[in-house]
Amino acid sequence: MAIDLQACIGCERCVHACQATNDTAEGHLWNVLLQDDTTFSKPVFITRPCMHCEHAPCVDVCPVQATYHREDGLVAMDYDRCIGCRYCMVACPYGVRVFNWEDNTAENPSAPTWGEPEIPRRPRGVVEKCTFCAHRLDSAAERGLTPGIDRAATPACCNVCPTEARVFGDLKDPNSPVSKALEGRQVVVLRSELGTNPRVFYLLPTEEA
């Protein structure tokens, strides 16, 4: 995923679409919006989903392999295996995981305005996080859909962005939307010094912006 800091206007549509689609509890945000007023000449908004790191500390510390890498490289959760130890939350340098202290029985504050829930709610006592809407990716191939191009195979946060600040696709495909978005732009990842190799790339604002 690529997130264009120059294009993001901080509208929070991605936050609400994520909450609606993944049926998260109020206050349990898988996609966090922050505002940076000091790094650049103008204030910028930074959204922070799971980084789906290649070398993910959360995977390394899980004692029951409830957090693991899928074949496509995404960092996934097995809620049936999760014992709620929260080691992964401590290990994650990006603060993108949340713990379910209680069963979520309240109405979804973002549904149906921003979409309908597409996956079951997670139980009490487990950790959850952004999945890049993996449930959409899982059925993409059999339906002949391309992630990042076909809306039904693209994360909800990307679909609702009015400025196309969020771009998704296959990084191994040079012609994918995300590969094209990275071309010719200065790109950074969060906490690069840790060597986690995040798969969320931030496109920095240009001097002309």
C-alpha cells in the first residue's frame, strides 16, 4: 500500500470505511489518523494501518503462532489460537493492534453510512488489527479480480478516499497501481531503522505543494 501525504486531506473516510467493513468496536481503530504540524512546511495527515512488515516483531513473539505470515506476505491473525497474552502489542513498534477487553455488542458507529460489515466480530480476549481487507483478497483470484483495480478486491480504505491518496496493489507487478504510484516520488517507511521492512509506503509532499 502507498499513502500519499500530499494528497491526504484528513477527511477520515478511510477510518470510517475500515470500521464499517471490519465491524470494529467504537474506539478500536484499525486505521489511525494523525496530524503532523512540524515535519514539513505545511501540516500533513498521516494514516497508520498495520504495516504488514516482512520482518514482523509481532510474529516473532507470539507463543502460539496466532500471528503469522500468509503466503502472500500479509501478517494475519488466527483468533482461535490467540490466547490474549498481548505480547504482539508490546512488540509492535507502530501501535496498530488493539485488544478486545469485552464482547462487542454495540451498534457499529460507522455502519451503514460507510458500508456494511463483511467479516464476523472478533471475540473477547483476542488481539485484532488491520488485515488489508484480506477477505476480499482471498476471493479475488477465483473471481478474476485484480487488487488495487477492482473495488471488490481492494481494501475499503482505498476505495473511499476522495483524493486517491491510498493506493493498493501487487508490489511485485511493475504495472500495478501501487508500483506506478511509487515511481518518481520520494518514499519513506515508518521506523526504517528497525529493519522491519514495512509494506506501507508514504509518499512525501513535493516542494511545490
